[in-house]
Amino acid sequence: MNKLRRLICAAYAACALVLVGVGTTVVKADSGNFAGPYIGLNASAYGIGAKGKSITGVDNIYGSGVNNATVGKAAGVVGGEIGYVVPLGSLFLIDIGASMLAGEAMFEVEGDDSGSDDVQFTINDLVTFYISPQLALSDTSSVYVKVGLAGADTGVKGDVTTPSQLSGTTWALGLRTVLESGIFIRSEAGFTEWNGISAHGKGSTGGIATSNTYSAELDSAYGMISMGMRF
């Protein structure tokens, strides 16, 4: 993940330096075409990867071994976004906004053959507050990087405590196109590094002992298409 983050930042910096160097003769962009408030809808393909373990009492995680698991296939989720773009000269802009994805991802911790130790963890309602430097490529197109603070609700099915809400950092790279009407379309790819989850058994009769603990480190990746209106 750190390598990908550095590559994204390096690619943006290189692009910015090149276009600044030749902007007066090659690129004649007007950042004002992108400025102002906007609202949009998005559709994403979203996937989660996890490395997890159980301190006691659990044989494997999602059938993949005690200490490693890849959980969840890429699934389509929808959401919305709102924000404001501020121009910084003729080529550069800052986009400040928030987005939400309405959907649920699930992964399972499998216990013994009886199934009494099976646990399902869920992650839903992902919200991200972001800041996004943008570079205008023309009067209608811009490229951007995004850094955001993400949060998501967690749930559980099974005789264990509910993990705390997830939090993490999102990094992304994208391309935005704004039409004369104010309608915009953008495509984006990114990932989120999460703080991880942990839980332990409730100790109910016939359930999971309090000495059984579960934890997982989570990363998620996504590809997103957005459509909306700039006002």
C-alpha cells in the first residue's frame, strides 16, 4: 500500500511539473469552469482484503488458514457525494467534499464443525471526508489525487461483542470531465487503510467463551464512476 501511495503522489507531481512547464504554450485551461459547489451520485466496485487471527478456539478465517484471509468478492455499491471546488490560479484547484457508500461487506470466522463458534462481521455505510488537489488539463478535464478520512459502521452475527467503528485513510487518483451544462463525470480508483477490528466472546450459555478473541487488519480497494451537477 505504501508503494502504491508513493506512486500515485509521484505521478501527480510529475504531471504537475510537466504541465506547469509547458502550460503557457500548450495547455490553455480555465480552472473557473470547475469551480463551485456540486452534488453527485456514484457507483463503485468495492473489495476488502483482511489478515486476521483468533487467539483461541477458532480453526480458520473464511477457510483460508489461521492467520491469513482474503475476504469478499468485488461487489457493486452506490452512494452520493457533495463538495465545493476552489480555483487556485488558472491550472490548479482544491476540491473539498464528502461521500457515502450505502452497502455492506461481510466476512466470516469459522469455528469448530458444530458451527457454534461461527461469527460473521459486517461493514456498512462508508463515509469519507476528503480534500483533493486537481490539475486542469483543459477547459473541461482535470486530473486529481484525493486524500480522505474514512469511517464505517460495524456489526456482528454471533456470540461476540460488536467491534468499534472503523476508521482509516483513503488515497485515490482520478479524472474529472465537466460539460458546459455543469454536468460532470469522473472516474476514480483508490484504496483505504483501516485501523482493524477486534472482538471477544460474550460467554453466553452454549456460546463463545470470553477468552476467545478475534482480530483482523483490513484494507479495501475500489473503482468508482460518478455523475453529478456543478452549480
